[in-house]
Amino acid sequence: MRRQTRPRNGGGVMMLADARGAAHAVFSWRIRHNLMGERVMSISDAVLGSLPGRALGDALVEAILALAMERACDVIEYEISEGQAGPRSETLVARGFRRVGGDLLMARISPD
């Protein structure tokens, strides 16, 4: 389940919760334009719970991708520290994100 606050075009806060409503991840997002005129969704301030396996990482990536597609973004930038990402960084890289420096992972999405 995804919940979103401030459902504006400019940005907001997203929470991922299970069927009982327990929160497992929260992140903030905003949309901006880069120098090439592309719509960029910037993900930051992520707080992620700790669950065994890859389910939370996969749900996080799906929520980010779905939100970016809803907002017609061309690029996603996800700022996450290595210590915070842990095994989730592997999930992000496996799903098309790449490290572009420091704590920044980036993915280019297609409108399929």
C-alpha cells in the first residue's frame, strides 16, 4: 500500500505500508527540471525499515518507479547512503539504477 501526502506536482512524502497499515518506508520526493529540460524526480530523506529478504527493497523500487511514471518523469535520482541502503542498493542496481557519485543513485526510466 502506498500513501502520499501533499499530492502536488512539485513533491511530497510517500509512505509504504503493509496490509495492516504498518509503515515500512518513508521518503520525500520532488520534481525539478535539469539543464536538458528533462523532468527529474529526486528522492531523498528515505527512512527504511528492516525486514528479511528482498520484499521491502522490491516494493520501494516499484513505488518509486510507479510514482515517477505517474508524474511523467524522465530521470529518477535517489540519494541514499551506503550504510542506509545495505542490501537494498543491490536491488536498486539490479532494477536499473546506477551509482553516479557519492551517495547518489540514478535511473533513467522509459515511458513503456
